[in-house]
Amino acid sequence: MNGNKKCMVGFSYIEMIFTVAILALLATAAVPYSELIVTRQKEADLKRGLREIRTAIDAYKKSADDGRITKLIDESGYPHSLEELVMGIEDIKDPQKRKIYFLRRLPRDPTFSDQDELASLSWGKRSYDSDYEFPQEGVDVFDIYSLSQQEGLNGVPYNQW
């Protein structure tokens, strides 16, 4: 090299434009994918919460049928509220009258809009006397469902899961 000419090292303006364009194209592909991941995680949390609470409701009913929980003749044997699953209920067969606990904590519906609301209010409740197609609250909690009207990735609305 001649001493008068300096060697210029670096990227040209065109190379920089192409690089930024490729990065922008990759970013537009990544954003919908990350939204899909968030939706899948919410749906997994919803399934887990529904399964956890429904299992606890069934365990409560089995305990009532086994005579471990006080049940009147005209009662279904299902809990009167979701809070009973967490607060526990006295075991009448236990000589020390210890409580039976069915849940450590009540999971929250991840699709519920108000995350500051109590977890028990984030779920829709269906009474034993209620119709499947038109669930209504009543004196007991036979089943729960999401209050969200949104549709899941499988095409089924969350409130029908």
C-alpha cells in the first residue's frame, strides 16, 4: 500500500440497510410466535387449575359419601363454596376432629380479566341442581368453568373446557 492512501475498514451503507432489513423480517416472524407461547402457557395454566379444583371437588364428595363430612339428607355432598376446599372441613370420623384439606390454595383462572379479584370469584360455579348447558350457582359447587368468552387455540371457548 502506498503511504498516502488509507485503508478503509467497515460496512457500507447498503450492507447496513440489508442487515437491518433482515433483522426486522426475523422480528416480525418472532412476535406472533411469542404471543402463541404466552397463549399456550395460559391455556396450560387453565387446564391445570380446572383439573386441580375438579379433583378437589370430587375428593370432597367422596369424603361426604364415606361419612367423613357432615351431610344432611337433602344435601348433595358437594362443597358449599370453593373456600371450603382450602379452609378445610372437620373430619367427623377422626377422634381428634382434625380438618380435612382438599387444596393448599385455590388457583386463579388465568383468563380472568381482573387479576386483583379473589381467586374464588374468578371461576364460574355450577350447582348440582343446575343444567349443563345453562350453568347456575346454587347451594353447592358441583363443577367450575372459566368465565372467559375467548376461544382457545383448539377452537373451543374457554368456558366450555
